[in-house]
Amino acid sequence: MDLLTIGAFSRASRLSPKALRLYDSLGLLTPAHVDEVSGYRFYRPDQLEQARLVAWLRRLGMPLARIGAVCDLARDAPDQAAQQVAAYWAETEAELAARRALANHLISYLSREEPVMPGTHPALAIRYAARSDIGRLRDRNQDTAYAGRRLLAVADGMGTGGDQASAAVIEALKPLEGVLPAGSLLNAMEDAVRQAGAAVRDLAAADPGTGSTLTAMLWSGSQLALVHVGDTRAYLLRDGELFQITHDHSVVQALLDEGKITPEEAESHPQRSLLLQAIDGGASAEPDVSLHDARAGDRYLLCSDGLTAVVPAGAIRDTLAAPGDPEQAVGRLIDLANQAGGPDNIACVVAEVVEPRP
Ligand code: MN
């Protein structure tokens, strides 16, 4: 086999001769031959693959000692090499999360104010309540509802593992309750939806047909980031008017959009529950995302189709607009759905934007 000079090998591998000498001294890439007199290094063409692997791992930021271990495994046990890379990356992300938390703390400490999105008015607060109810006809509750300091979410599970799927989806979002993400709220939400997708894929592998919808909002102190997949919904009550701020990913909604059926026909359509998108074992969901500026007095409702299929929008508006706290609004909405027959599980989250107490 013809050997390559260090210059030729450097051009072919796109690694500088200086880097190649470093890898040699560290035992990561030993030349095939070193001329005793001149000290020139020579490489075999089949060493290019290992050179590239070393370069990639360096670009990943992996310490040199660990690169050596991965290269050793890559020859005989590539699966184990892959596991080593995965383990390294998991450690890196955990460390990054801790550094992000510290950076957020320092930013708010040095600016001597509550952490809010830059360039916005003083922080507002939210009051919230969440509940899911089995309804009157189903023997299991596959809906999950959650409300916390920052995160509001409903999920409607489907398939035999539907209850686990809706719970897993919301569980995957709960890390957002911690420190406000340093980057964009929407990116953080999209990342969390990807995590949720991975969790449901595991469930769906054991139980095909398992999946869940998701409608969730993340509160920053002045804005709400919304992510949405499926036919759970978000509504905003502002100045007495009710706005639906999500668009169902359902076959019936698509037919409505195309003008092929009327709203009346949609209500009793046999394929009402057929979804165009869900978080399930299939392709990654592409959530709708949007950012909403909060205003004191706004009320948000997140709910499953167990409410909207049987309670008209007018009654939802009146109930949300009625005096009382979010807990009472959630209770009244669930009562309305059950009075209308309660054919499906019902999940409701109500959040109200308020001026913080002095
Ligand atoms: Mn449902």
C-alpha cells in the first residue's frame, strides 16, 4: 500500500500538519511509518477515516482522553462508541443547563430586578387552575391538565396507552417550570415538544396507536408562548370577547377551511375525532407556535374537545367572563360539559393575568 506524506494526508483529511503531530503525540492517530533519519511521518490511506472521526469529536468539544476511548471502540464495537458519544453529550447538556441557570440568576441579580423579557413593562402575574374530569360515558380518563407558576397545559391521549401518553407529554414540559430559558421562549417550547415526542414514541412502540394532543403555554412575566398540536384548544377572553387562538389539526377543520362542509355539518361529522397531527409514534409533530403579549384582565382557557364538542362558544364565553376565580371557572366549565352529556373526558385550564399584589 502506498503511504501518504503528512502533507498529502493533511490535504486529504483537512487536518493541519500541526494537528496531526498533536494527535500522534497523544496516541490518537499514530503514523504508519516514521522515517528514522528525517523524522517525517507517513500515513496509510485507510487512516483517513479515523482522522476524520478524531476531527469530528474535537469539534464536538470532547476531551482528548475520551476521544481516544471512542476511537478504540469505533473499530470493534461501534455501538459502544455511539453510546460513549451519547453519554458525553448528555453530560454536556446537563452542565449547560446548570450554567444557564447561573447566568439567569446573575443577569437578574446584576440588573437588580425580577427576570423579565428585555424591553417590556413591569411583570404581571397569573392566577390559574387546572382539572381533568372523566365525563359521564368513558370508563377511563385519558386527558391530562396541568397549571403551575409558568406552565399551563392540556393533553388529550388516544389509543390504549392514551392516559400514559398525555401524562408523559406534560411531564416532558415540566422542566420549563424551572428557570426561564435564556434564549427564545418559543425555541424552548419546541425543544420540549421534541422531548415529548421521544417519550410518546417509546410508549407507542409497546402500544401502537398511542398518542396525544398538546396545547400548552409558557408564562414569562409579560408574554405567553403557545405551542399546539391536535384538537385541544386555547382561547383568549379579552374585553369581554372570546377568541380561539389555536387552529385544530383535524380532518374536519381542513374540510371547513376548504369550504367543503358547513360549521353545522362539522359538529356531527363522523370523522370529527380524526387528527391530521398528533404527538405519536410517527413522524415528529410540527407544532403551531405563537407569542402573546399579556394584558391585565386577560383570561386564557386551554381545553380538550370534551368541552368544545358539547358546550357552545357563547356559553364558554359567558362562563369565563363571569365573576369568580380560575378554580370556579374550571369547575363551571366541566359542569357544563357533563350537563351536556359528558360523552368524552374533559380537561380545562384557566389562567388570569393580574397586576401583582404590592
Ligand atoms: Mn377527547
